[in-house]
Amino acid sequence: MVPAMPAIFLRLRRTATGSLLVLLLLVTAAAAGAAPPDRAMADATVGYLLFDAADGRVLEERQADRPFIPASVAKLVTATAALAVLGAEHRFTTRLDAAGTVRDGVLHGDLILVGGGDPTLATGDLPVLLDRLAAAGVHRVTGRFLYDASALPEVPVIDAGQPVSAGYNTGVSALSLNYNRFQLVWERDGAGRVSARAFSVADAGRTPLDSVGIDVAASGPVPFIPVEAKEGERWRLAPGAGASGRAWLPLARPAAAAAHVFRRLAADRGLALPAPTAGRSPADAMPLAEHRSATLDRIVAGLLKHSNNLTAELIGLATARRLNPAVATLADSAAVVDGWLTAQAPQADWRGLRHANHSGLSPASRATPRQVAAVLHLGGAPLASLLPAGDEEGPLPGVRAKSGTLAYAKGLAGEVRAASGRRLGFVLFIGDDGRRRALDAAMDLRVAEMPPEARAWLVRARAMQAELVAGWAARY
């Protein structure tokens, strides 16, 4: 059952006939007129809502109904919807299916690796499938080796407006492995020749990644750039003067990469498989082995702590597909989840709410402090128990919250324990839309590094954030 929405999350709103639907609790004049503590951020816009976590009473607010770029604070929406729609005990399943018959240790037919949307699938999980395949008596395959990622939409990047070599802007697929990143490693020999290889890396070790090819150029405007390839993926490396190096890069075709890693591991065990190709597991296929993920609540705890974008997108897609099986894009999926969210509290004012995806990796997303406070309320104790300490830059005393960071956008939402022992709920956004628009207009997508001035802005924004939260904790 969805909890009743306290008045702090409601805004003065009228129907077409002018009748009042809801009332806004008034904040004190002193709080409404409060100024940002950091005069060096005078051009930034600051919005927040501070409330008593026990009874929902407003304590302070500033521009609480202004839409801000939420960045990774948007993951609170994804987590809340997923826990409610899929359930805390939900697990994602990766399978091996057989299309054919098994006789005398031989699969006469196709072996199919079927992705179930597991955002945490890693190299160390694949031997479980191979062990169970061997236990099923399969030691040779006469047909094809297929991979099936049809359970969810597959997209090459989370946000097309992000740098092409950003390791946090990966492809998304129901068959994802090692967070859909690969490590590019290069070395220069005594004659100056450069060799380079791609590896899929996990705690279990690194595996050569046969689906990614590397071209080495003597020079180039940027060190790494994807190039068009008829099959698989290709990158051009311009290594510069360094003798050796390594870099994390995103995979645009993650299902193929996962299948190639599985093929390598199978070969190490003496099971020779043909090169993988995309396909569908037929309805009458025989399940041979499966790997189940950790429960969703544990995955969400990791998501809120580490803020992995791929995890958010896969959880969000699974949630949206449960609500509407026709979802085909991240934008459509995010809209479905937003629709679910607003339906839980139709009396609240959701105007201006928009998420371009499930991770917050987009400057196009918008949410108000009051709307995010409503999300915290809908998530309730289950969500609050999963919130990490501090923010991504380190601990903040007494704070359990989800942070969000993009260039010229900083957010934090959760709870802080006041000096009195009182639990305070809060949502805080700091942004500079003008500078963000200018950055987007001038962005060179070949360059992954954030401009120095944007980094300096974020340092000041985090200092302001810490000062505001510490002031709340001291006053209450």
C-alpha cells in the first residue's frame, strides 16, 4: 500500500474550474528568505526542502518547486519504482538453453546464452553456468552458439550527448557483463612499435575480449575514438609519447562481448564453441543451466552507493517492461516509470518532472526538490535503509543520502541526524543552467574530461552543500 502523501509534498494547484485541490504548508519567512552561504556561488541557483522525517513538517525551504537537473539523484526514482513493482526479493536470471537434443554428451543443435537483465553479472558468475552445463552432460555442441538479449531493449549508449569514450556511458543490454566496460592496454617495444589489446575485467581476472578490435595510429586529435566496423567493435588508439598505458572504455555491443567472454571460458574447459551470433531462444528450448543474481534490494543498495549508470538503466528497464511490455527506448522506459510514480500520488504537483533515462545521465532531466521529497516518502523505510553514508566525494557527518553530480549540477537527497538526535529529511539541488547550456553547445564529444572550470564549480557547490547540511544538523 502506498503511504498517504504529507502536505509538504503538495503544491497549491487548481482545476480548470478553479477549485482548490491541495494546500501548501507555509514555510517561515526567515527560511524562505535564506541566502546561499557561499557568495562565490552567487550565479548558481539553489533549491531545497528540509522537513521533519518523522511527521513531514516543513522546517525550511527555498525554491522547492523549481525544476533542477537531478543527475544521479534520479536513481532514487528508479530504486523506488523497482522495489515496489518488481519486489525486494526479485532476482535476474541468466540461462543456457539448448535448441536440440543431448545424446552421449553431445548437444545436437544450438547452445543459447540468454540474458535476463542482470546488472551485476560478472566473469566469476559464468563458470557456474559451465559447471551446470557439464552436469547436464554436455561436452560438445554441433550447432551454433547464439546469444539472446531480447528480454530488454538494447542501446549502444545511455546518453548520446555524453563523450564517446566515457566509461560511464556504456551500451545497455539484457546480456551485460562486467558493467559493459573494457580495459584497453597498450605497450611500446624497444623499436617504438605499439601493441594493444582489449580485456574484459572483473574480480575473477581479465579475459581477452575478441569482440573488440584496436587500430593503432601514429597520432590523432584524441587518444581514443570508436571507428565504424562491419562486425564487433573497433577503436582507434593514438597512444602519444607514453611507453605503455591503460584506459577504461565503454562497450556499445555488450551482448556480443559477453558471449565472446563465455566462449573463451568454455574453451579453457575443453568445450569448443563456434563464434557467437545473435539469435532468439525458441519457445520450446530446453533450459540447461541458470545463474540467479542477488536479490533486488541488495542490488539497489549497491546502486545507491556506487551510482553505476548501467545498473540503474537495467533495473529501470525491467521495471518499465513489467508495467508496459512494449517499451523500446530508455526515454520511453523512463516515461513509463514517471507515469507510475505520479499515479501513486495523483494529488501531488508533478509538473515539470521529466527523466530522460533511469540513471540521471542527461542534462535534459528535471525534478523539483518537493517532487524528490515525495519520492523519498513513497520509498519509505525500505528505501531509507538502503541509502549510503555521505556522498560520492566522501562522508558527511550524520548523513545518509543519494548524491548526484554533472557539470554545473549538484544534488543530494536523504536524511541527516541532527545534533539533537532528530531525523531530518532533505532534498538539495545546486545548479547553473546557463553554464550547462553553454557547455552542451560547445562540447566536443571526443573529449571525455570535464573542463577545469566545471570541476572548480563542483568543488564550490559541494562546499556549499556540506555547509547547508551541517547548518541544518546544528540548528535542529
